[in-house]
Amino acid sequence: MNWILGVEGGPQGDNEAIAQANKVIQDLVVEREDLQKQLNDYHAEYEILEQSVQKLEKELQEKQVEADKTGKLIDEQDGHLRECLQLSDALTTHGTSLTSFMANLLRPEPLSGSELAAQVIKTHKAAGIITPEMAQLATALIAEDQHALFSPWPVPGEQDANKLKMMKQLMTLDSSYAGGIVKYITNARTLLEDSRAGKNPLEGWTPSVPEGVVLSYGGEEFSKFEAAGVNAMSQAAFVLVAGGLGERLGYSGIKVALPTENVSKRCFLSLYINSILSLQELTSQATGQQCTLPLAIMTSDDTHARTQQLLEDNSYFGMLPTQITLLKQEKVGCLTDNEAHLAVKDSDPFTLQTKPHGHGDVHSLLHSSGTLSAWKAAGLKWVCFFQDTNALLFRAITAALGVSAVQSLAVNSLAVPRKGAEAIGGIAKLKHSDGRVMTLNVEYNQLDPLLRATIAPDGDKNDPATGYSPFPGNINQLVLSLDEYMTQLNITGGAIAEFVNPKYANKERTKFKAPTRLECMMQDYPKGLPESSKVGFTTLEVWAAYTPVKNSPAEARAKMAVGAPTHSATSGEFDIYRANGRILKSIGAQLGDPEVATFNGLALELGPRIVWSPSFGVARSTIAEKVKGENVVISSKSVLLLDGPNIVVHGLNLDGALLIKACPGANVTINNLNIKNNGWTWRAIDEADTSLPEVDRIRGFQVDVVNTCELEFTKPGEYIVSDQQIDEWKALSGEEDGQSDAATSDSGSFKFTI
């Protein structure tokens, strides 16, 4: 050991060596501890540095993201700079400096709504997004406080197609309103203020019973005026107001496509056109000169395409296509408040809310389209207006035209007797405290308070002597003198006195429940006439002239409950049968008594189901010539159809169903003919059964064809139909000569076609 330690000597030397070694060891231990401590410190510093590095890396990443965003912003600013340079060129071209333009944009005070909207329109015009004409209209609207339409527009390049769509809609509204959309707004402000203030539109007027002609269908005076009307008809034109759908009835189609009844199933438009064609033939024969009677049809966005399609699908129901003019009515803008601000749709701020303006637009359409000028150039003198679902109109219109021609009336309203307080306007003569006088329709809800405030404290009551109001009921069928009509429309442009009927949301009448609009009515045309114009009316019985189809089954039941006419599809059909039956009875025919039938909860009289086509007879005089009533007997359950221009009935006893159809040139005489079979049955159905057709549900019944005798003559010739002839035709059934195609059955049905 000592050698190893390098110590010489004995044990004492050994102890010293050991002590030295221990000291060295202790020093080494201390040094190691110091080194370990330093190492620990190094590890701690490393962790701190590592965290700092991570933080720096994160900050670096965030700085990179910000740098990327800044780069994008720089790119966008470069793009905006290029747009500004382009805009500067455009503004310089239009005489505006970019400096002044930017000064307006950057000035400290905010732009007003009108100033902002004006600037929006200028920039969009400069950028070529809207036309100068559009910009001019928009500027005019901004001047009328309509800036809210344009101020929300985003910058050019965004929503440009929608902006253009809005401007096109505004241009249409402007061009379709007499005087333009600015005139519409100013008119609206006046009427809305009058409404808010509760102003009475008839203040200062005193009513009296006007002078007119009261006719009884088939009477001597009626026959005289009908004959005069036949002669005057060669110089007449017709106007059908057909802008509505049948939704109120529970029918989704256009109303003129609705079948008038279930025997011929002829729709309203077919009935009207064929009635005009029959009058055309009748007046040509009476005057000895062939004529063509034109027809104008006012449609709407809802009905135009479908009306056109109905005409085309049915070859215009026999009219020449050039004989018919379709005039589409545009709508008007809705208004949000008494300041007449135009309303936009909640779902689309680039589309204005619009609603129909009313059937009074027919006058401006006839004027602006040049239709009246064309009729005047063709030598016409009269214009006859009628509504879309009154199947009895052409029983009366000829006599009304005769009254106009004989008395040289500027305006003649076809009217019917009305009950006091009945929901139909009354024709009255009005005299103002300032001396003005006019004769026109007064709406029923205005007539009663007017009477109470002036000449009749009890209001709109019946005359005890007649059981009717002394004021005849207006049914919106007019005959106008074309000369005076054109003179007046050249002055007014076709504008008709308007009204507004907002539904208020507060008692102060400053807020609306929903946007409103101005409306006008066809029958208010006389309001603008000079006092020198002759205005009158022609009254005929309701059964002969008026059966509108306008109420749903539910509305009809409510009407019946208070004793008012139901004016439903059910009553409209039954009224046709009743009118034809009364005409035959007036010339001597014997008819079975009607029975009460209930359909859709409506208890109505149903007698013989008698129908004839307009070609058989459109004038009462023609029916009287063709039917020897004293030789005609028809039971209450019978069905009779006479469809052809040259059918005459000299002797008929009918208890069942008989259909006779004859082409032009087929001269068919019914002589001593007895028909008895089980006929047809009108079967009640449930109006709530959606599996059934709408046209049946709104009537409340379907027709079951049990037995029918049907005779159809498709070739010109002379034919006498009697019991003997029917027996011979039955015997000829099945022969190969090509002249007959008869079919019989044990049930009693018989069909023969020749």
C-alpha cells in the first residue's frame, strides 16, 4: 500500500497519506457538487431559453399571418386605386373632377338620405350600370322622398343585376300609370291625407233619383229598344274586363274558363265570343251589310298567358284572331305610410311590392294602346263593357244599346232593381252645393250615410210602392258613345278618379297594418265628364240580366242567411235555366214547376234545365220566332239543349233529356216530337272532398247522365224531327249508306248523327 501511495516510512506515514487522500476525496466531492449545481442551472436556463424560442416562433407565425393579410389589403387597395382611376376618367368625361367628388364623400358632415341616393345614382349611371333614362326617373323619385329605394345600394360591381331589375320595374310602373309614377305618388299623398283626416268624398253633394229607362224583358218597350240595338250593333265594339282568377270561388283557374252550366259545359269566354258572333250575324242581316264586331279583353299578370292559351287551344271560339285584342293591365306600387313611400318586399329589397289598380285601368289601356283610335277609324260608334262571369248579360245588352242609340247617351249603365242597403252600388244624380251636377254609381257603403245626411233620415230604404230602392243597382255593364269617350280620354289620358282604403294600425291613423295602394273603378268614368254629357241608365229585371258568379260556397251561405243573393257558381247555373224557362213561358210554353234543391247548403229553386247556344238565339225576338210556345211542354226534371243557328221548335213534349245539335246550313224543325226517358240527375256531393274536380265542388253537385235522346246534324240540309222520323231513324240504325249512325239501348237512350 505504501508503495502504491508513494510514502515511505512506518504507520505514521501511512496515516498522513490516508489523511491526504481523504482530503482529496472531499475536495473532489465538493467540486462534483459544484459541477452538478452548475449543470442543474444550465438545464434550467435551457428550459427558459426553449420556452422563449417557442414564444418567438409563435410570434413569428402571427407576424406572418398579419403580413399575409397586409399583402391582401395592399392588393385590394391596388384594385380600388385602379377603380378610382377608371372612375376619375368617367367623372372627368362627365364634367366632374375626382377631387370634388372625393371632397363630397370625405366631408366631415354626413350625407342626407337624398344626397346619398343621388350620389349612388350618379355613380351607377357613370359606370354604365343604369341608363340615362333610368337615372332620370330615379332622380325624380329621390326628389319625391323615395331615397330609401336607392341609398342602400352597394358599390358598383355588386348586385348590379338586381339594381337593373328594380329600375326596369320602376320604369314599367312609370309608363303604365297615366301621368307617371311621380303623379301616382303625389295623388296618393293627397288621398292618404284625406283618408287620415276622415274627409267625406261626397261632402257637399245631395243625391236624387236620376232619369233613366225601366224595361220589362219581352215587353213592348223592350222589343222596341232591342230592335234599335240590333241595328246599332253593326257599329259597336265590346270590352271584357277579365283580370281575375277564381280563387275567391274556390277555383284555381281563370274565371272566364269556368263552365257556365252542366248541360252544354260552355265556358264563359266561349259564351261571350259566340254571343258577339251571333249579334254580328244578326245585325248584318238587319242592316244588309256584313260587319265585324271587335272584342278587347283586359287581362292581368295572373290571367294574360292563360287567356291567350284558352283562345289558341279553342281556335278563338270561332272569332278571327285579328278580331280580338288583349290588353294586359299592370299593377301599381304599394305604399307604406301616409307619406306615400313605396314599399319593397321584405324578402327582396330590389323588388317593389305591387297590387292591382282596379278595373278602371281599362280606360287608360284602351286609350294608350290605340285601340279606340282604330275602332274610330273603322267607323264604330259604341263601346259595350261587361264583366267576366255574368252569363245573362247578352240577354240585355242589345236593348241597352238601343236606348243609347235612340237617346244619344254618352254613358248608359245597365242596371237592375236593388233592395235598400243591398251590397250593390246605386245609380244616383248628385248635385253639389257649388252647382255641379253628375250622374253616376255611388257605392252602397257611401249611399246610406249620404242619404241620411241629406234627403232621407232613414237612409237607404225600399220604396213601399215598389218594394225596391228608388236608386237602381249598378252591375258594371256600360255602353259608351265612342266619340265622347275619345274626347274625354284625350283630355285625361284615361285617368279615372281614384280612392284609397288603408287598414290603420293605430287610432291616430299614422300607421298601416299592411302596405296599401290607390284603386280605381271602371264605373267612375262619368265623374270627369262635362255637365253637358247625357248620362242615363237602363234597368231590367234581375232574372233577365244579372247573375254574377263571384262568391265561394261559404260566402254564399252567409249571404243566404241574411236574405241576400248568393251569387255563387250554383246560383249562376240555376239562374241560366230559370231565365231560359221564363223566356219560353213568356211566349206560351208550359213548364213544370221548379223544386227546391239543396247543394253546398244553398236551398235554391231548380226547374227544367233549358239551355240554348248563342247561335240559336241571342235576342229575345229571335227566340220568339223560332219557338211556337203554345206547342211546347217541358217537365220540371227535363234537360233540353238547342245548339245551332237554324233549329226551330214547332211542337215538343219533353219529359227527360233531349240534346239537338245542328251545324250551319242544317235546317232542323222539331215537329210533334214526344220524348220520355229517365233524363239526368243532379247529385249532391261534399264540397270538402278534394278528390273531386273544383268545378263540381264549388257547385256542390255532379250530373249523372242516365238517359238521353241526342240528335246531331253535321251536314247541311232540311230535316224534320218527329216521332215518326225518330222511329224511322231507329229502324235505319246500322245501315251501310253512311247517312246514319244511330244507337239505342234498353234504358231508353238514343243517339242519331247525320
